[in-house]
Amino acid sequence: MRRLPSEDIVQHLLDYRLPFGGLTSHEFLLVEVTVIMIVLFWWAARRISTQPRKTGLVALLEVALVWLRDEVVYPWLGPERGRRYLGFFWTLFFFILLANLLGLAPFPLNAWDRTPTGNLAVTGALAAIVFVVIQVSGMREHGWGKYWIDLVPAGTPWFLWPLLFVIELIGLITKPFALTVRLFANMTGGHAILLVLFGFLLGVQHYASPVIGVPSTVASFAFILFISLFEVLIALIQAYIFTVLSAIFVSLAVTEEH
């Protein structure tokens, strides 16, 4: 019995090694995202320095940068402290956004129909970087030893101190874990739905009569278009959520109430 293309979508979501370069498809896409970011912002910086009047893509990038600064970083870290972290959060947001959008891009930008952020290793690595930034920021702000001691509230009975310290450590670990799973699950789920719908389109011609197949194809195509546009919105929202949660976690680590 012939199988529908939509019956087995797992293989289309998993990473695999390319026949050239010794890279996997997700690794290649990450390199592609990095190159796009470097070229894009180098070009934007050149345009800003040579043409003070900003239009088009340069103006859009400036709006996004200012919005992240004024609505994400400064509200949580303040202007003085937040200015030191602007480069990190700008890079984090645009890297995740471009990686999410690249997963929706057609050939030749994405020849393997994969999304880099649909890989736990990728989202876990991003969360691990945020985790290191959080801990290093807290230790630099409060002192390398005092930061860990202050995890337990002052006045805690000595016999409860070890238990509360372990609980606080678990709390530190759950933050990057939540970032990892949230980004991975949202990007993988959307792509899985698109793969099922595309598989249905391919299978209609073999399993349905024209009377049923034509309306089903039109309906599936319309739904694919809607889901694709919705995925673009999800890509932006997930990049924003990852960045704003990272800013919140850093602010919690560096505040005096830590």
C-alpha cells in the first residue's frame, strides 16, 4: 500500500549530514545566518555613515534596533547598565529572528527545508550562552563569592540553607531549559503542520478523484498560505520572547535585591 507523504514527517524535521563540507544541514544554515548578519549590518553601517537620510531596509533596521533598546533592554536594565548589554541583545534577537525566518525561506536560501531553531542543540546552545551571561553578569556586579551566597535569602536558618541553595540552583538551571524548549517546540510545531499540509497536497492526486481533489487542493493551499504568514509572525514573536526573557533574567541577576 502506498503511503501518503504526510505520514512520515519526522525525517523532514531531523538534521542530517551533507555530502559536502563535513557539515550538517542545520550547521550550514547557522553559518548562512551568520554571514547574512555580518553582511547586512556591515552594509547598513556603511549606508548610515555615507547617507544620513535613512530609507528602506536601513530605516527598518534602525527602528528595530531603537525599539529593542527602548522597549526591551532599557526598561529592565536601565540606560546606564543596559548600554553595556545592547550589543549582546541586538545580536541575540536578530540571530534568532533570521534563523527562524530562514527555516521558511525557499530554495536556494534553504535548499534542505530545515529550520536551525528546530534543533534542540541549537536552542540549547543559545540558552547556554544566555545562562553564562546571566551568571557572569551577576558575579561581576555582586562579587564572585557573594553572588552565590546571596542566592539564599538572608536570615535563613542554617539547617535550611543547603536545601534552599539547591532549590535556587535548580531554579537557575530551569531558566535556560525553558528558553530551549519554548523556542524549539514553537518552531518545530509550525513546520510540522506545514509539512503535513504539503504532504496532503502531494497525496491528493493519487488518492482522490478530481471532484474531491480540486477543492481539497485549493483549501490546502489557502491554509498553507495562512500558516506560512502566521509562521512569520511566530518567528518574530519567538525571537522577541527569547530576548526579553533573557533581559529579565540578566536584570534579576544584577539587581541589588538579588
